[in-house]
Amino acid sequence: MCYTNNKNNKAGVNMNFSDAIKDIRKALNLTQTELANELEVSFSTINRWENGKTIPNKMTIKMIHNFCEKNNVSFKYITMNITI
């Protein structure tokens, strides 16, 4: 579900995902555990995303985008090579 956060990641996305996922969580006033439950991922996955250790794959980014639309939250993460 995730890629290591390095410049040659397979997802081809920029490196500000950690900020974007934190912004989403804070906008919805959720804990990391609550967001993990909403997205059906583990707490440790959310924690790794927020700490910039990993980034999600394309399918998960689309799932997060859909979650944001459903909850009227802006998805400020700029993606490259990913059609959402």
C-alpha cells in the first residue's frame, strides 16, 4: 500500500504528502487512529505517512482523494502521473 519516501519512488508524486495527510486529519479533527479507521489502514501506516517515511500507492491516493471529496475537505496534495 505504500512506497518508501525517496526521490525515485514508483508513484511519481511530490514529497509533500506528509503535510497533506496531516492537513486532512486536522481539518476533520481526527486522531491518527480515527483517520486510519476511516481509510481502513493501520495506525502505523498513518504515522509513517505523516512522518514522511512512506507514501501511499496510486490506488490509496485515489481512495484518500475520494474520502476528502466525501467529507468536503480539500486534497492539497499535487500529484504527477496520477489521474484522480
